[in-house]
Amino acid sequence: MGFNEILEISKPRIIVLLVITAVTSMYAASKLVPDIPELDYWLYLHIIVAGALASAGSSALNHYYDKDIDLKMTRTSTRPIPSGRMAASHVLVYGLATSCISVIYGYLALNPVSAFFIAVGIFSYVVIYTVWLKRKNTLNIVIGGIAGSAAAWAGWTAATGSMDMLGFLVGFLVFVWTPSHFWCLAMKLKDEYAQAKVPMLPVVIGMQRTSKFILGNTLILIPYSMILVFIPDGMGVVYTVIAAVSGGLMLVYHYRLTKNPTSEFAWKAYKVTAPYLTIIFVAVALDAAFHVALF
């Protein structure tokens, strides 16, 4: 069991995405919520460590539980467990230990509310998505998206110690974005999911109908992202411009996907959809830093 294998089961790309989500939310909360003192740089380090550990631990547990279906999919057959590079028991111990440490660390270094949302994120991804829904229901990734929202909520409450309406809505952006993002990937990998008998949406209802679901979800996402502008003390001009442009680009590609619902174009749409989350949360932080109210 080497460093490369540990890194692989930790899914570093997801770690980076969730840490960016948590840190930008934390920064925005410190600027937008009244009476929040200037955050110590150590607090940013603590949310990075706690978030990275939580993401790594839950990803490892996902590797452990999915070891049987990973073997049946070309994309995942070379992962450490199915390829024999790591023992399943070692991955399980690593995943459980890292997940538990992340919650304890969050409790001690941040606050109990932030630690609660860290735990919610782990539970949502490992239990609700991986164990309960992934192999049974086409809504698997929809409901599993709450795990990403929990990262933003953990960051927000790390700064404030409590949850407010703006913080909840900012975090819930991840939940609303997730179906458009993952269903594009599921269209790309439809045949592999079918081979592994995982009921992802394209496997169950086909590519054409899935593309329409993606477009429909994006038509929900764009106005939802604008709600943050209209609530009291919400987002301002910087966020509005970036959200409108990035959301509009997604809409164009997802409309084109309904006209060309192929694996190849779904991959192009995925590459447009994937950066949206990072862009929108950076927009939240930039808006907080250079806040100009729209109304």
C-alpha cells in the first residue's frame, strides 16, 4: 500500500472541489454576515484539513463498498482494490479512521455546528448515496448531491457558528447543480453502468430523455442561482454577472445535448458543466470581497 494508492482512493479532484467550496463559503460568510469578526488564518487551515480528511475518508469508503461493481466497469477496473494493489480491509480501515478523525478535528478546531455538517456530508455520500441508493434508484445522484452541499454548509458555519438563510441557499446550490453535472457523465458512461447493472438515469430511460432531464434541471438551476441576489443582504453585482454568464453557457450546451444526445457530446457538455461549481463559489467569495448591492 503506497502513497499513490492512498491518493487514488482519496479522490484528490473531489477533495480540491469540496475544499474550494468550503473555503469560499467560509470567507463569504465572514464578510456578508453581520458582526462576524475577522477570521484567523488558522481557521482556514482547519477547514481545509477537516474538509480534505472528510472527503478522502468518504471516498475511500466508496471505493470499499463499490469494489464488486468497479471490477465490471472499464473506467474503474484498475482502481486499487479490483486491481489487487490494495487489500479491501486496508481501504475500509483507512476510510473509517479518516472520516472519524475529520469530524473530531472539526469539532475541536472549528465548532460543533461545522463538525455536524462535516458528518452530514460523510453520511450522505457513504450511506445515502453509495450504500442505499446507487444500486437501487435512478434518483441516486440527485439525493446524494446533499454531500456536496454539506461542504459549503460546514465552511459557512465554521465562520458563523450557526446557519442562516443565505448560507443554506449558497450550500444548496451544489445540490441543484449535481444532477446536470453527473447525468452528463452518466450519459458518457451509459454502457459501463449498464454492464455493472447500476440504474443510472440513461440506463433506465435512455439517452434522449436523460438529455431532456439535464436541460430541465439546468432550467431550475439558473433561476435558483439568482434567488441569492433577491433575498435580503444577498449577493451583488459581481456574483450576478458571473452566475448569469456561466449558467447561460451551461444552458446552451445542455440544449444542444437534447439535439445530439450522444456519448461524445455528453462528454463535451460535462466539461462545460464541471467547472461551474468552482466558478460559482469563487463568484460568491469575490462578491463578498467587492460587494456592490444590486438593489
